[in-house]
Amino acid sequence: MIQWLRKLFRHDTGMDRSPTPAAAPPATPAEHQTELAPAATADPMALLLPFQIRPLEASDLPKLLGIFREAIQVSAASHYDQQQRDAWSHAQSYDSLISMLSEGDTVVAEWDDALVGFAHRIRDYINMVYVHPDAARVGIATLLYQHLEDGARIEGLTELTTHASLTAHDFFQFMGFNSEGEEQAERGGVSLTRHSMRKSLV
């Protein structure tokens, strides 16, 4: 029903959804993780969908690795080849992902009572923003990110940094980040290009 309404609305208004889904190669457990964030959206149906952004709960944990891997394999396909996506998506195990999320601030997104995305901030670093491809480009990544930024502002932070994949670059630029240049991240002996990005909160 939602898919039919979305198609009908776009047909009637001529509107299309904006930038392509976003992604960034993840870090190893010893480093900060980088993001795979579906890009900002102009989808008008997003305002009508039953989104909920809330803190991470223990019952959410088994679902996060699947979202992480599906987001990389599908959403990043236009910027990274299969070898790169395989290396990236397997850079985290269930245990390493859960260990990483135990520090900092993690929020999740529910859509029609299904977990479809999560985002993670460690102090001033946006560490992860991942949305399942079936729920991409309807504004979920924007809502997840905004919750992290709001938390950073409440804590009195004056800037945010991140490492954004080629896929995620446009999303973070839309959210007010500026690229400080490209760099290479290595996952399992495979090189992935990403952007170092920064946003002032003052």
C-alpha cells in the first residue's frame, strides 16, 4: 500500500527522490566505523510513514548486523565493486559490532514496527549511519543523523566529524558537512576510498 501511494504521489506531483543512497567503508574494531547512510530525500510520502527513532535496546542487537551488511551490499553497489563490498561488509562480526555500539550514543529506526536502520556517535564522531535498502531514500537516515546531532549540541560540542564513503558523501554534504579530502581505508587487504568530513555546530 505504501509503495503504491508513493508511486501515485510522485506521478501526480512529478517529484522524485533525491540523492542516491550513501555509504562509507567501515573501520576495523580498533578504529572508528565509517558510514553507509542513505541520502537525503525529497520523498513527500516520508511525512506519512510510521517512523520511530528511539534509543538502542538489547532486543535490537541481533538485527543490526543484517542491516549493516545489506546496506553495504546493495546501497554501495554503484561506488564499490563486489570485492570491496565483501571486504567492507565482513569487517564487522556480531561481537565486534556490539562491542563498538557499547560506547557512545546509538539510535535505531523502526518503520511499520520493523527495525530498518541505526546510527552511532562517539563524542564528536559520527561513527555509523546504516539503513536497510528496502527502507532507503524516505528520510530515515536524516532522522537518525538529526538525533545524533541534537545529542551532540546538548552536550555542548562545537563540531562533528565523520568518514563518509563515496556513496555517503552527498548525504553528509546535504547535512552540512564539508569534505577535507579523500583518503584510503583498508579492509581485509582491500582499499576503499572515503571522504574525511567535518561540520561546525556553532
